Amino acid sequence: MSKIHRAKVTDTNIDYCSSITIDKKLMEDVGILKNEKVHVWDIDNGERVTTYAIPGKDGEITVNGGAARLIKKGDRIIITAFGLMTEQEIKNHKPKIVILDESNKVIEWR
């Protein structure tokens, strides 16, 4: 499991074909892979979307495609990725969770 908590949407691009663009280093920090399925939960308005992640520039969080009608620039979001595991794998799993500041910089690891 990976989680980026309280990311601030820096831009939206309704004309781009789906996805969410995420700061490449943040993706690496929490183990989200290019084109991996992610869930995006908007803290400000409660909207939820499922899309895929693509790497972006430092500090960038851009919501693309139809999701840009639901999630707006400036909104705070949670980005998660998770998968199926055996009971044994779950017992040994340590999720990678980061909490971000207003500039999308990591302020806390959990």
C-alpha cells in the first residue's frame, strides 16, 4: 500500500486523456509506479476517482481528463495505491505513507 496524504492539486487539464500527474520523486518515495492504478479522494469535496499515475515535475499534482470536472486546482487530495496480498504478506507489509505541506513537500512519514 502507498498513500500520499494532503497533496495539493497544482493544476488540471481536462483535455489530457485521463490520469493524474504526480511529482516523480513522490511516486518513487511511496512506490507508485508509472501507469499504476491509483485512487484519488478529494478531501475538500468528497469526490472519488480511479485513474492511473504518470510522473511529473517537482511539486506537480495535475488531475487530467474527466476527473478535472470533479477535482479542482487547489483542492487537497489523498492518492492511494494498493493490491491483493496473501495473509502472510499482509502480516509483513509496511505501507509507505507520506503527508505533504502546502508546497507538496513531505513533512511526515508514517
